[in-house]
Amino acid sequence: MIFYFFSMTGLCFLLCATTNAEPFSVRNFHPLQQIHGLPDGGYEVRTREPGNYYAGVVIHYSNYFTTDAASNEKVLLDGESQHTILHLQCGLTERLQWGLSIPYIVHRGGTLDGFINDWHRWFGLSTGGRNKVSKDMYQVVYERNGDLLINNRQQTQGLGDIRLQAAWQWLDDVLIHASLKLPTGNEDALLGSGSADVSTWVSGCYRGTCFERALITHARIGSIYMRPGPILPKYQRDFAGFAGISSSFAYNKTFALVAQVDAHTALYRDSALVQTGSYSAALSFGGSFRLDGDWRLNVGLTEDLHVNASPDIGFHLEVSTLF
């Protein structure tokens, strides 16, 4: 609870100041949630200039352990995932841009389990039972009505679901986005959902002043349509909503503190378990460094605000540039 108190206190402070730091490119990386078409970030409010390119590489480590049971279902999620994502964007016209995201995913045992156990102990947080099981295991298991629907225990890696993106400048500092997720990842290994998803959302920002500092708060809200796929097809929802808010505090011209909250509604139906049948909310916080030229480095941590609906903790690194 102490950790969450300081996190939320910091977020409230950050909402009163900002810089031009970029929001984090994150989504829910829980193994049964990350396969669907939730956008990575998507907070941009201006299209790229025609012929100008943006390139970014995201590396996100997620560590998770959660287990629960209801009257007719059981779930066990224990492991660690690494998402390495290449983002490309280019302006086509003054009001239109295209984009592409190519992920490479590794699912494996929790190599950070010992550190996470110590982290929870240091800050007085519940371990959720992770300290009572073997470390460095990878297990994604879901049982419903006595049927074992998912039973992944082998570490795996490979190409994930590629996303095609477009954005249109609707108003000043307001973009309309669309994304098509292609079924390029192996669904049996939880590298993809085995189906195409379509996401649409609107992003904008508020520019003002607070305590004699520039105030810019980015926000986005949208929905996702998920075509039926082979993973829990009877329980996958057709539609879900998502939203987020991000703000940053300029310490100086080269460094800014960033805080961000991302949430989405349940992606599966008829489930009494938080891991599959509930909304998700996660807090990301860290720093944004402006390097030489148009290079930028973002470093941060992600913590689950709604426990068990997203990974316990995530370590985030992204490097981007314009050319």
C-alpha cells in the first residue's frame, strides 16, 4: 500500500505540470490479454510531416504470477514475457499518416521472480502466493467446466501479430486513429490471437499552464472489434473499450518525469475471474530523456492498479528518433 500511495501522489503532482516528453508505448502484456489488438500507446496528436519518418524500438519485460478458481473455472499465469516492438510511422499528406508495428515476443520462466518477491516484501505488498511456488517457471493454464482449454508450459518465442495503422488530423491536437492487427503470430504459443482485430480511437491533448509551467495532458479513448479466434472462442468478446491519460513534468530541457494510466474493459465474457473476466488498469511511470538531435529515450516501470488483471510489474525501455 505504501508503494501505491507514493505512485498515485506522484501522478496527481504530474498532472499539474508537463513537458513535450512522449507518452509510453505500453498496453496490457498479460499473456491472455496481449494477444488482442489493444494499441501500444497511441497518444500522438499531430501527424508526421509528409515524407518525414518516425522509428522507435520498445523493449518491455513483464513478470506475472496469479492463480485463482471459481465454481467452474481455474487459471494459473506464471512467467515472464519480453515484447520487442519496432514502430514505424510516415506522413503521407499534411493530415494523414501511416504506421506499422512489428513485435517479437518471448514467453519464458520468470527470471526476475526472486527480485519481484523481494520488491513486494520491501514495500509491504502481497505476494499473491508467488513465494510459495517454484521460481523461474512458465505456466499459462486455463480450465473451464472440467476442460483444459489452455495448457502452455513450454517456453517459446517468435513473431507476434503485426499491426497496420493510420491516423488522420481531425482538429488541432486531435487525431483519429485506426489499426488492423493481422494474425501473423502463432496462436498455439500465445504469440497472437489467430484472428484479425480492428481498433479505432481518438487522441488529444490539453495545453495550458499550472504553477507557471506549461501544462499538456495527453489522453485517448477508443474501442476494439475482435474477430472470433481459436483462443477461448466461446468466451471472447466481440467488442471492448479502452482509454488512457498521460502527463509529464519537465525537470530540465533534457529530462522529464512521466506518469500514465492505461485501462480497458474485459476482453472475455462469462468469467468470474479477474484474470479473464474483469477490466484492467495499470500505472506506468518513469523518465523521458531528450538525447542529441531528434533521439529520445524513455525508461519506466508499470504496476497493476487492478491486481491480477495485468502483469505484477513491467520494465519498459524505448528509443525513438525522427528522420
